[in-house]
Amino acid sequence: DAKTTQPTSMDCAEGRAANLPCNHSTISGNEYVYWYRQIHSQGPQYIIHGLKNNETNEMASLIITEDRKSSTLILPHATLRDTAVYYCIALQSGYSTLTFGKGTMLLVSP
Amino acid sequence: GAVVSQHPSRVICKSGTSVKIECRSLDFQATTMFWYRQFPKQSLMLMATSNEGSKATYEQGVEKDKFLINHASLTLSTLTVTSAHPEDSSFYICSALSPNQPQHFGDGTRLSIL
């Protein structure tokens, strides 16, 4: 699976949009970009995934650049409960082993 | 949405005890289940992969005789930490996978060996 690079930490004010970047410059054509988050002392939670089109669900939006070398996870209105470590993972379709890097620690403040 | 239940959420026991952790997929059939371990301030590390009805595949450095995995049905996998010692204290997390669905995780089991 392609290596991904994320900032170690980010801050966001409550109610504002949180934009979490991820670089995956070596991603191959059949690798999806998956996002998970882990709130302290809980298991990871699936957020969203995409291949090349932008995706949106009730939790977040995923913007993937046209060359697929990077992506951004957007939490449109961050709340205190969104404070967590966010993981960006490149994964082939049907290849099921997730490899977690260090992720981005997002701190949402009042 | 997909729900994975993990039990117990916390275990405290004496050194030498064996501990069993259960992982259930509540509303879907999981063809594959995974077991991870997470030490403080570190990321999740995959321990083993199990498919229903077959032997688990362990990652390098994980002792299969120490961490017994049973995946007897499409909705239940168990991890037994045998003769646990303080160095086995960790956060153990399971996940479940069904075809064409993202992997979903349990809420983890915090194991403390005294």
C-alpha cells in the first residue's frame, strides 16, 4: 500500500471547518483513500473513503486532487467531540489489511 | 450502521491468568476479523487476521501460542491471552470485514496485568 503523510497535529475552533490534509504521492490507480478516526480510549471509527471523485457523507467530505497525490478530509462544522486522531490510509480494493500510521491529532477548542 | 461489539471493555487480572476477549459483528456477517494491539501513545499494530473456520494468520513477532484466536462463526471471534504477564498489558481492538464494506472496529479492551 502507498505511504501516506499527515501533519502531526492541528487545531480548530469549535464551529469552524476542519481541513485535514494527506499526501499520498505514490498511490496506485487501484488504491482507495480511507479515513478513520480514533477518539481517546475507543476503537477507530470509519469516516469516509474514495477513489478519485470527491465524496460526502453525514460525517465529512473527502476532496481528492485530480492527480490523486493528495486529499483533504473536511469536517464542515467541527465540535468538541471531533477531537481525535485522524488516520489517512491508502488501500487497494479487496485488500483488507489496514496499516495505521501516526495520523493527525486534531484538537477542537471552544 | 455496522456495529462491532467487543467484550469486556476492561480487564484487570493477576499475572499468569488467561484472559478471553470476544468480538462480535452485530448486524452483518464478517468474513474476516482482525485483532490489533495498541500501546500508550502508539498507533494500532495488527496482530493477526482470522477467517471464519480457518486458522488465524499471525503477524511477525506475535506468538500464536500466546495469543489464541478462534473464529468459529461469521459473527464471533475470540482472542485468548494465555498466561498473561504485565508486558501483555495493552489496549486490544478487534475489527470485522464483510465484502465490499469498510472495516469496522470494536471499542477495544483495556487489559491490565498486575
